[in-house]
Amino acid sequence: GGRLTNSRLSGAALDPIAALSSADLARAEAQADRNETIFLPSASLLTDAIPDITLYARFQRGFRPGGLAVDDQRVRRYQNDRVSTFELGFRKGAPGRDPFALSANVAYTDWRDIQADVTDRIGLPTTANIGDGRIYTIEGRIVLRPLPALTLDGSFIYNDSKLSRPAQFLRALSFDGESLSLPNVANLGGRLAADYRIALAGDTDLHVNGAARYVGKSRLGVGPILGQTQGDYIDTSLTASLRRGPLQYSLSLTNLLDSDGNRFSLGTPFDLRSDYYTPLRPRTVRLGIDFAF
């Protein structure tokens, strides 16, 4: 299949400053409108020829439309970025239904004309195409049901990302021929969870769920100003609920270890030279009552 998309965008400078020359104004006005049409194909193949195992292959393309950005007191265009993903994988069993379920996949992502946040020559944030990149991905998940009431769930993801063909203004940031990693793509992630459900006397049900999630390192952007690291933390949670008829009583705890971590390395776009971070929510306890009718 596929999808056909037409995107239109227009913009204009309001009260342009006198410092801009007539040529700059003409160039800004000429670049203030854009109209683009793009076709995004997709294809998938699935087979259960092997007993109890499903094999699949998938290809899909997506894009973000181009736009306008203010860069050093000028209105500039940036192109759409296009991402194509090829994926191969398999599944065995159904999570939560079968005693054993396993799934895994590998993927290759080709990302062209990547849109990203950068800083202009006077230090203000803007959007630009930073070049072409690629991502190799490996994912896996295993779900066990040792008891009818108990489910154990574990999963991981590994990403190897590179800005393989940086734009001209970024090539000086490559070190010894090594390409830069892509912004906001964590190198590693994983999750462990346990879920317990049991029916008690009468119409009373008990449900307990606990989970721990690891978010690996990534970078906010590219370059010395937006290149701060983020991630590399573990987030935990525990929830218990007791349902009796239409009433449910619940107790939930988040960030059990009261861990400190940087979720996002941007505080304000007007002070990019400071080392900001968005912390994890501190250890939190919540009591709740729900009523269904």
C-alpha cells in the first residue's frame, strides 16, 4: 500500500529590521511559501509456514514536511526529512495467553535530510537539515507464565545510530573520521516486569504489578551547544489494586529507588549554554478509589 500526502505552508516576516538589505528581504520573501507532494510506500509479508512460529518482513516510509525557520534574522527553508525502515522478525506464542512467548526483530533505518534543532550564528535556536543518517536496531522480548496468575515480562532494544553524511556546516564536528550519533536516539533500553492477578473470595480480585525500565544514553542534539547527554537512568514502579464489585482501591508507587536521572537536556531555548536537565519525578505514593457504574 501507500499514502499520498500534499503539504502546504506559508509564512512572512513581520516588521523586518532595517539592517536587512533589499536582497535579504527578497530572498526571505521568496522562501516563505512551500508546496510539496510525496508518496510513502509500505509493504509487509507474514507467514506461519513453520508450526507455532510467525515470520514477518516489513518496509515502510514516513516523512515530516519541510518548513520555515528564522535563522540569523532571515527566514530560511528546511527540507522534509524522509525515513525508510526495513524490518525482519519472528514471534512465537501470544503474551499473556501461552506459558512461553518469544519475539525478536532486527531493523535498518535510512534517514535522509534529518530535521534537528541547531543554533544560529547569534546563539538562538532554529531548525535545519543536518544531513543523512542510519540506525541499526535489535529488539527482543520474552514473556513467561509459570503460574496462571503470574506473568513475567522482559524486553530490550539496542540502537546503533550514526550521522553518516553530516551537512557541510557540521562536518567540522566529526572527530577522526567518526560520524556523530543521531540526536535523541538512545543506545540501549530494557524493561523487566511482573504481573500477578488472582481472584479472592466472592467478587474480590487482587492485582499487583511491578516494573523496572532502563533508558540508555542519548544526546539532545549535535554540536558543542546542543550536544549534552541525557538518559542513562532506571525508573521503577509498583502498583497494587483490590477490586470488589464496583469499587477498586489502589496503591501505587513510582520511582521506588528515588533515582536521579536526566530525561531531557533542555531547559529553555533562550539559554542554551547552561547545563540543564529534566529530572525524574521523585518517589511518589498515590492512594486511589475508583467506582464503576
